[in-house]
Amino acid sequence: MGFVVLMVFLFAAGMRLVPLKLSGGNGGVDQWTWRAIIDEMRKGSGLPVSLDKFLLDEKQWYPPLFQWLLGRLPAKIYDEYASLVAVVLDLVRAALLMLTVWIFSGSVVAVLIAGFIYAITPLLITYNMQLNPRGMGAIFLDIILLGALNFFYLEGSGIWLVVLALFSGLVLISHKMTTQLLWFMVLSGAIFSFNPLYLIVIPVSVLVALLLSAGYYRFVALAHWDILRFWFKNWRWSGSHPVLESPIYGEAGYESPSKFYRRGWFAWWRRLSFVVGFNPWVPIVIGVSVLALAEGIRLSPVTIFFLSWTGLIFLFSVVTTLIPHLRCFGQGYLYGYNGAFPAAALMGVLWPELGEKWYYVVALVLGGVASGLGLWAFFKQVMQSRTMRVDVNLGLAIDRLKALPDGVVICLPQHWHDAVAYRAQKKVLFGGHGYGFRMLQPIFPRFLVPVSGLIATHEVRYLLTYEGYCNQRFMDDLPSSAVEAFGDYRLYKFLYSE
């Protein structure tokens, strides 16, 4: 057993470390903001930290636990291994998964299957290339659901109620999308089981979060509501081109290829392909379970619980993808991150019952192929994208910015603002970190006001973009400038400020 677990664990680690190495630590957008937040915490800053490089932020009211914990790591460990934090959290979750499957199945083969599925799930490999707290929130949610399984279904000790209460609060001060999923599952569980007592988890989670954070969670809740309101109004522009889809500078009928909610049936299927492609195991294992039930196989209560757990996450992924008014809860495919644990566990615990069934074997092969194709498609996109990583020439442009006199920077694409603020240590005309989305609305997700007025008001000195990203109408609205080229990248230095 120990050897099997070790081999699966090492395989999972390799699947995560290789792409991290290939990216050179420059993959993902969120990591730059988290590094800035944690750096401030390490300087002794209290909550909330101040990210003074972002001019369009009001307050950094992020859930505090992740930054608080990393801010207390010894300097040598954090400086050397910060890029591995997300991977370590994911591997801790993998260990919890394999332990869970062993307890409920007693089968080494089941543990091997579950661990292998978890190891190759595309979303876990692609998302953990950057510093982020999603893994922490996911572990806490997994523990909550395992506690519910033990107390409500297996009549375990009352200590599980304490676990449920504690970790429900920890979720709220760890990660906002995981909070949304937790409350959805509580609401759905109450509805489908006809047991309104489950709803008590919601007020208990808020109370525990307030206690654990010494009241700070009230600010996190305000920021959470702020971002939900913003995306309720602006969901249709998620991933849109800020210039070409601007009502001021845009071109009639244009939709950016990166826009998530494009019009048309093809775009509809594309969004669903994200839900399936980033974690194909969720729909596959649900299909296997349905076939088993249709065949008259009596599944164990534990198996039914894992099926319900997986099914509710898949449901939330789909409804937040397809239903317009629910799109403010985030891009639905990302909930597949949380679905990786129960899907892998379900496939594992099904082994003793269905291991000899043809459709179980087909599901394993199909899931493996789908995972491979998903990873191939993602990394192909990353290598071609100018917004998902910092390549050599963009790195040179950012280094040049760092050497120039202080001044406010506009970045187009806007994904670069976080990297520029952190690496070039320049103030940027951007925000969206915690609270204050009303300040960001004029330029994100589209320019709603003339850029010339923004440049004058905020004394913007630099524009970082790449050749062909902005149309001529936008460029004509800029002050006269000197231009430096770094491959296709362009750094404009506005001459009015000289």
C-alpha cells in the first residue's frame, strides 16, 4: 500500500512540477497580486494590506487566511519555495483523497485509480502553476463534506459537527468561489433531502468566520458582494477586448476570440467544452454511476454520497455557465477544481463494485484520453498567448519600465497590470482587488471613457501594449510619445510629462 501511494504521489508531483518549470514561474495572472499582498504582510502590515500601486482599488478586502499564513513563513522558505505553494496544497489534497478511498474501499487498486485520476485532471495541473488560495479552500470544503458523510450518513461521533462548523468558517476566510459553492451545496442538500436543518450551516459559517477573523470577515463579505454586483452587470463582457469592444473606440459587431460569453451556438458549445475539458472525470464518473443504477446494481451509501457530491458540483458548473443571471458567480468551469476530489474518490470506491464492467474500463480510458487532450489544448494556447504568461520579450519590456522614472502605467492587454505593478514596481491604472469595482468600471472590462481624459486625470506616463492590439482610433487619442520596441511589444513614453 505504501509503495503504491508513493508512486502515485510522485507521479502527481511530476505532472505539476514539469509545467511549472516550463513556465519559468511566469504562468498565471493572480500570482503577482498575491505576491504583492504577501510581501506587504511580511513587512508587518496589518489587515487590510495596502497595494498602493493600483490606483483604481479602494480596499484590499481579500479573504485573509491565505495571506496571513504565508506572511508568517520563514523568509528563507517563502523566498525559495513560494511558487510551489499551490502545488504543495494540491498534493496534500491528493494524500487526503487516497487516504479517504483506502478507508472506504480497503482496496489498493481503488487507491491507485483515484490517485491516478486526480494526478492527470487538467484543471489541477493548469491552475496550480500560480500562487493562489483555491487549493486551500478546496481542502477545507472536502473536509466539510467528509464530515457530513461521517455524521449524517455513517452516524459518526458528534465531533464531526465541530469539524463542520470550524471548516465552514475557514472556507469563508479562504476563498470566495469556494464559499459560493459551499452555500449552493447546502441549499441544494436542504432542497433535495427535504431537510431545512441543513441551512443552519450558512449562518454558522458566517458566525465562525467572524470569530476566527476577529470581525474582519464583515469587510470580506462587503467585497464579495461588490464583485458579485459588478459581474452581474458586466458578465457579458468577461474576456472582452477593452478597446475593440469599447462603445467609444470599438468596431461594430466585433467580438474578441477570448471573450467567454460570445454570441452563437458554437460559443455555447465552447463554454460547455470548458466545463468538460478541464475536468472530464466529473461527467464521466456520473455517467458510470447512472449506468450502474440502470443495470440494477445497488450502490453503497458512501458511493451514493460521493455521487451526490460530484453531481451538485457539476450542476453548479453548468448553471453558472449557461444561465445569464448566475454568471456573476464566476466562470463555471473553474468549479471543476472542487469536483476533482469527489470524482476521483467516486471512481475509486466504484472499483470493488464495477471493476469488471465494460463501461467502467471504457470510462477510465476515455477519461485518460480526454485529460491528455485537455492538457495539450491548454498548453498550446498558453504558448501562443500574450496574456497568460510573461515571455522573454515582455519580461524585457517590464525590466525597462522598472529602470525608467516613476510614473503611472496603462497596460493593454489589461492582464499585464499585475505583473507590471509587482515586477516593475510602477503604479498602474487598474484595480479589482477586493473592494471598489466602481472605480474600475470606466476602463474594465471595456473603456467607457476617453483614454485621453484618463491619462490627464491620473498623470499616466507610460503605455505597454503590443503591435496591433489597439486600433488607430484609440492610438490617435494618445498624447505624443516616444516608442521603444521589444519584439512585438511596444512601450510608449508620453512626452507631455517630460
